[in-house]
Amino acid sequence: MFFKNVCTLWDMELNERIRHAITVSDTDVRTIAKACNTSAQAVYAWMNGTVKDLRNANLFTLADITGFEARWIATGEGPEKTPGGEPRIKALVDLYQAADERGKATIYRVAEQESHYSPSGDGVDDVAA
């Protein structure tokens, strides 16, 4: 199954990689359009294959917003993402760095607490006792 998924990602066309990056990152098309100073219809054209080439400025903006690598979006080569490339992770790190010591301690405490959250709803942490 893993090999099939890798092959599927490798064989993607530009529009499929664009659609994948937007979908996986859960980014709204209007957000991308605004950041790229274009219309939502233009972004949909990128996603459906009407546009065969993406301007560099739009490629890099799309990569920044979605957390995907520009090289991967453009060519399908290299890693989809690099560690720390996810916008939410970067935003969290920026918030942490801007906080005072009390704020940093709070952010760390909440993150540590949430990392042990059990989605089963049984109230039992996923941490071995």
C-alpha cells in the first residue's frame, strides 16, 4: 500500500500536486487567491489543469501558505514537505519566541498536556504509567 501511494504521488501532474497541497493543508482557495493577488477562479484553474505553468511568485506563495516545498509542487521531485515547513508549526514557534517566560511556560504546559490527550473520550491518557 505504501509503495502504491508513493507511486501515485510521484506520477502527479502539476495541477494534481497543487490540488493535493491545497487539500492536505486545508487552506481555503480564497486565502491563496488573496495572497497571490489573483482571483479564486485563477486558483481553481491551477487545480483543474487549465493553467500548465505557475508564475514563480505564485508558486512560492502557494508553497509558503500550504507548507509544501516549491520544488515538489513545480516538478514532483524532492520531498513534499521539509520538517518545520508547516505554517502552523512555524506560527506556534513564532508565538513561543515572542512570549515572556510566563507565557513560554504556559505554552509548553498546554502543549505537553495536549500531547497526552486521548481521543477515545475514555479519560485515559495515552501515556504509559
